[in-house]
Amino acid sequence: MSVVIFLCLLIALWQIFYWIGVDVLALFKSYAVPSPLGVGERFIELSSNGTLWEAVGNSLLRGVAGYAIAIVIGVVLGLLINHFPYLQKNLKPFVLGIQTLPSVCWVPFSILWFGLSTQAILFVVLMGSAFGIAISVDNAIKNVQPIYIKAALTMGAGKRQMYWNVILPASLPELVSGLKQGWSFAWRALMAGEVMTTSVGLGQTLIMGRDLADINQVMLVMVVIIVVGILIDKLIFSVIEKRLLTKRGLWEKQG
């Protein structure tokens, strides 16, 4: 309930700011500043004709597909970096450097290699999140308590048992956090890819609003992007994190 009240107050302050800045003092042009009422009208219009829901559905499908590929590549790369000292020393700095690149930097490559297609968008999503996941996997394994490994070795655990029965369970909370961060990278990269292509999606809908000088549509898409990101976190990653922490008796401490 407190969240709803806070959001209502925030929207009210937003509308008051718009009213004072545009209607009373004329400090801003109406086409340059979005208003809650204008965003609401665009939401009703785009929802009624199905444009908004089609864009959300297409973006989610691309985001999930690109993220799934990024998980596979990122986890394998992270395990290789962690397992081989040569890769840890030479490849990891390179991976860290690539991860610092903004996702939009990969858009020209994706368009030249794949054209204005879904494959181009998936490539941007992959490059935007796979390396972050790889770094998270490596760090999660490194942060496993050494006492767990020593105890397993004392009990005669082999390499396979060490990974599956000790390292993986102990690193799961941090792995989930890394995967959650990877999703945020993927979601942002997806928007960078969609704004540069003609495929129907949230990014393309945002650019249409810009081309039409419709600031309310631009703001609406931004709000939808934020809301979808929050819902994915709350409905998937937060639930998984809570279960993992509860099994370890740590959830109450965080509460």
C-alpha cells in the first residue's frame, strides 16, 4: 500500500510540475515535456489498437532468446576462465575490457553482419550480457569459502564431485545475482539494438514517438521498459534469491 501511495504522490507532483512549468509560467513547450495525463492517453490509445502489447511481446521474446544464449556462452566462458590459469591471466582482462563497452557500440557490427533483422538484435543482446555473466561466474566460484573445498578434499571428493556437490551449491546465491545483473545488461542492450532497427518492439516504438515529436509516447515506452524490468526481477530473480537464502537461513537476516 505504501508503494501505491508513493507512486500516486509522485504522479501528482509530476502533474503539478507540468502544470506550473507549461501552463502557468510557460517555461517549457508542451511538446517538450511529458505529462501524466498525456502519457495515460497514449497508453490507452496504444493499448486499444494492440501496438503496445505487440511491442512488449516482441521485445520480451527477443530479450529472453538473447539472454538464454548469453547464459550458455557466459557460463562456459566463466568456467573456462576460472579453471585455466592461463585464461585467467590473459583472457579475463580482455573480457573485462569488452564488458565496459556500451551495447550501442555493437550495433554497427550487427547491422553490417546481419542486416536490419532479429539476428542483429540478438547479437547486440548477446554481446551486451554474455561477458558480464562470464565475469560473475568466475567471481562466484572464487568467492566460495576455502574451508568448504578443504573439507571436501579431506573427504576424498573428486573434481566432478567438487564442482557439483560443493562449489556449485556454495556459489549459487552469487551466481543468481550475476545472472540478474546479466539480465539487466541484456534488457538494456535489447533497447539499444531495437532503436537502430525497424523490427517492431519497444525500442522501435520509442523511436517512432521521437520521429512524431510525441514526447508522451517516448515517456510511455520508457515507463514500460522500467516496469517490465522490475516485474522480471520481482517475479523471477527475487523469488529464486529468496528461496536460496531461506534454505541457508539467511533470509530473516536480510529482512
